[in-house]
Amino acid sequence: MRATEYEQAGVSARWLDAPHARNAYDYVLKYSHPRRYGLNEQSVANIHRLIVESQFVADAWLRTNFPSSGTVQIVYGEADVAVVESETFLQRWWAVFVPGRDDAVILHNLSPAIMFYCHEQELEIGQRKE
């Protein structure tokens, strides 16, 4: 279903097979807060939050706070992980997330940057502590 949504949004993605998706999901659990939607302050530094009220403002905020080079893994769940060019993600993030439904952790492959998108139109960005 998500693969079709990505295609309809004009976003080229590679979807991980079940074992690799599960591995990505297990990895992001340590960066997710255990009691609320968002990033975990114990494993993520410099967390900044934005409540999305304007796509224009959110686009500018993302471009300022998240790298455009490389790729990202968008982890929705244990069997649902997409790999997308970071620049494409920054251009089309609003077309792939569905308000009221999606929660995702986004991992950047060339930096410790990590993002959380909450279904309530909230974004958090931070730096993974290794």
C-alpha cells in the first residue's frame, strides 16, 4: 500500500525486504521515546521540535536542520521501511506522510541526523548519540 502511495506521490523508493526492515526497526527503537511519540532524549542529542502549521515554514525548517545529501531510511514499522534520496525526501515529505495515520523515524545514512514524524503533524530532529 505505501509503495503505491509513494509512486502516486512521485517518490522513487527502494523497500527493504522483511529481515532488513526488521533490523532497521529494531535499530530505531533505541532512538524512539518509550512513553510518548517522539525522539528519546537519552539516545538523541539536540532535539528540536516543530508543530507543522504551514508546509512552507516546515519545508524551510527541514532544509535548515536536515542534510540533503545521501539517503534516508524511513521506518514506519517492523516490515515497512523505505530508502529514499535525502533531497527527494526533503522535496516531497508532505506527499508521503498521511496526517492522522503515519508515524515514522527517519535515519540519515551519512550523518547522525534523525527525525521523527508524528501523525499529529509534529516533527522532531536531533543527532543520534552512538
